[in-house]
Amino acid sequence: DIVMTQTPLPLSVTPGQPAAVSCKSSQSLLRSDGKTCLYWYLQKAGEPPQLLIYEVSNRFSGVPDRFSGSGSGTDFTLKISRVEAEDVGIYYCMQCMEFPFTFGQGTQLEIK
Amino acid sequence: QLQESGPGLVKPSETLSLTCTVSGGSVSSGDHYWSWIRQPPGKGLEWIGSISYSGSTNYNPSLKSRVTISLDTSKNQFSLKLTSVTAADTAAHYCAKNMADWGQGTLVTVSS
């Protein structure tokens, strides 16, 4: 199985400041079709995960443009340009390069 | 939209059965795949398995011997069966379309 490793695990940010979460995979997520199957989710308390970013850098429908994704191969980053109170929750990366799909451990973002 | 349904309590050694009802689209539409994901209380996400619009399946090897995912096109639903459950199978279970749109989830507790 592909292992997904996120850092940091807890993240404390002042509102209005930027934040970044790193996700590293144990093998390349580049598929033969040229796409890289790396997704980012945010799970708020008591809610299901909501998709933020798909295929490394594409924002899902309705996701604010303060969220952005980047990376390639095995190293990926989710950035929030200016953190807002509503961004609190657990952020997960997920690889869909091959079955079984696997998730990172989750990064808990809190507001200072 | 997706909505999970099924018993919230299952006895050890019995079978967990859940259904996901899909609205606003057909489970037999091309290029879609339908998945089940679970999350033990206070823990991270685990992909259980997926089924394509044509009915082909992929399962997590950690659960493969106990899992069956199937489509019911007449009811526009897909379902999950997990046999021989133990307390370790207690989790919130989510259904998802293309790992992008998720249901609200349903908690299944395994206890006598």
C-alpha cells in the first residue's frame, strides 16, 4: 500500500496568516495517463470530509480561492493564503493512484 | 446527493449491511465510481472499497475477505456488506461518488 505522511499534525495559526500542510507519499502518484491522483479534504467537527483540491491543484466546486494545492511526484502541499475561523478542522490528503486508496493521518488546524 | 442508511447497532460475528441512496444522478452513469469509507471514533479515514458504474469492484486488502459492494440500478443505490464484524469495525461509514461528493455518514456500533 502507498503510505501517506502528513506534517505537521497539529497546526496553530493566527487568523489572517498563511498556513501550509505537507503530504509525502511512499511512491510517485503520477499515473500513466499523466494525471497525479492526490486529493485534499477538510473535515469539520461532526461533518463528513469535504473535497477541497483534486489532482494536486484543482479546486473543487465552491472552494474559496485562498486554498491552493501544489506538488508533484511524492511531495505535495496544501496552502491557505489567509486562514479564517471557518477553516478549523482536520485536513487529510489521499492518494488515488492505485488501490487501495490511502489517506494521511490528518492535520488538525486550530486558530490561535 | 448521497444518503447512507442501515442499522446503527450490529452484534459481533454478524453482518453489517448499509445502503447508499443516490439522488440527482444515476449509479449506472458512465465514468462514475461509488465508494465506501469508514472512520472509527476519533480516528482517521479508511477506504473500504469502490464499485464502478459497470459493476467492477476493488476492495481494501485488509477487509477483502469480508467485504462485498454491489449496485442496485433499479433503486439507484449501492450497498456495503461486511461479514463477521467485531468491535474493531465500529465506525462512521460514509458513501461517496468519485471520492468527491460524500454522504453525511452513519455510525455503526458493533456490540452485543
